[in-house]
Amino acid sequence: MVENLKTTKYRNGKAIPNVAGSWTSLVTGAYNWYNNDPANKTDFGGFYNWYAVADSRNIAPTGWHVATDAEWTTLTTFLGGESVAGGKLKETGTEHWFSPNAGATNESGFTALPGGARRYYDGTFGLKGTIGHWWRSTAYDASYALDNFLHYSLPTAYPYYYAKEYGFSIRCVRD
């Protein structure tokens, strides 16, 4: 996909709960918009916890799936490796990204935007303009899952792992 996921429903039509408070005790899917403000949906899409990613009702639309660890690795390798791929994924300029938006060329057409993140433990939002996180559909272990991380001051695209209760963006890949 060329933009972040914006769905409020699973593929089967069932609603994904919009949870405004802490996600600490959640072990089921949830979503929210940055700062609980639907106006942020247009540019940045939704924030989803990893339980929404892993839900058997499938968060991706028909014909699509959430990118796996292997697919992110293939993409970053194709773009020249993790040390430079972030710049090739990021939107150019500083309309959304803070300066210097290091290495940004968007030569991939991915147009990554810095939507920030939603903290699971207190439900707060932060870092819009400085970072972007995209869940990978791959779990790290029972408590953590992998994501792809981009930063305004770095041209890199490295995988990290975070608690499954964090709220991050999602990109899907065609089946």
C-alpha cells in the first residue's frame, strides 16, 4: 500500500475497538488515531496494537496482508540495506518530517510519514514529526513484536521490537 492503514474494522466486518485509554492490560486488538483525533486519520492513518495485527479476523483488506519480517527485510535489502533504506522510504522535505529528514529521497514510492507512536502504558501519543513505526506481522516472543522504525535524523530502516500493546502504523502488501 502507498499509505498507512486506516481501517476501523476487521476483514469480516467486525469492529476493531477504539480504545482511548491505556492499552496495558489489553490482549485483544485495538486502534486509535493520533491524539484521539480523527483529523489525523487522513495523513497518518490509524495506530493499532499488535493484537489487531495478529487477530484471526484479519485487519488487512481482502487480497492484502500485513507485511512480514521477511518482506520488510526483502524491501530494505532491495533498497540498498538497512543503513540507507529509511531515506528511500521517507517522504521528501519537511512538511511532515522534522529537519533534517536525513537521506529522504522516497525513491521507493513508499512515502513514509512520521506519525509518531502511542504509548501502551498511559495511552499518550508522542513523537509525531520525528519517527514512524510500522508493525511487522512477526512476533518476537510472547510479549514483543517486530516493527520497522524510521527517524527524522537518520537514513536507516532497522527492525526493532516493542511490547505488543504499543500503537503503531501498518502497511499491507498485496497477496
